[in-house]
Amino acid sequence: MDAQRQQTLWAIALENYQAAVLMAQQGWHNVSVACSYYAVFIAMWVALGDPPGRRWEHGGIVEQFAPGQWRTPPAPIERELTRAIRRLYADRLAANYRAVQLSLLESTASLTTAIHVLRLVSGVYGLSQGGIILGSPQSLSPKTCLSWCRRRLRQKPRWCRSRGPMRTKITTLLS
């Protein structure tokens, strides 16, 4: 993939992320999840380069991304992040093809997954974040985010009063 194509795809990934944030702010959680998914899909495409065949398949791109051969030095992606990407894909399918009404919880989890993937890819390739603050590695580890989301699932009505590291980030995203 040449630099021009990489920049074009990266801009589309960031645009999808920004759309996901805006949709979550409007309470359109199904659309937010779909936009988060496409931000992640395109970021993985940027990381992996153009597909060996005609196009990347949705189910297969994660299998190529997760081993981390595109990183220098090669290192597998954390299991929690790989699971979060698969969950995001499943949520997008549920929203788009099974007419499942998603909630703030799924929308927030999808934005968190997108933040992690975008941050990871931008760090490896030195890509601009386009003015989007994707969070610091200390405050947004995949394990922290997943446990935060699990706790919020059990205490859903009080999620915005959380004192955890995600409070500021999620409040900022959804306000």
C-alpha cells in the first residue's frame, strides 16, 4: 500500500470514529456501533496493507490482525483487545442484520475498542490522530476498559458516577 492510500484509508477510519461518537451522543447506539466497527475494520486494513485477494473479509481480517506480524517487532495483540474486536463485530451484525436494539453499554464498549485499535495503529505507523484525542495508554488499557464495562453492566443506572479511569473519557465522548 502506498503512502497516499494509507493516508486516505486512515482519514476514513478517523471519520468513522468521529461519526460513532456523534451517534452515541444522539443516543443512536446501533449506528454508533456500526461506525465504530468500520473505524476498527479500516484501521486494521491500514495496519495489514491491501488484502492478498480482492478484498478483506470481515471475519478474516481479525485473524490476520491479531498475530501482530504487522508490528515491529512482531507481537500478538492482547487477547482482551482481540475479544473486544470480535464482540464489536458480533454487535454490528446484531444491530444491522438481526434488528437488535443496542444500548449505551454496547455503544460505549464499541467506542472504547475503536480507541484502542486506532491508538495502536497510529502508534505503530506514526499516523496523525486528526485532532482526536484517543486517550493515554495508562488510562485506557483493554483490560481496564473491559472490567469497567462489566462493572457498569451490573450497575447500569449509576455508570456515569463511576470513579474509574474511564469516567472522564466516556463523559467527554458522550457529552
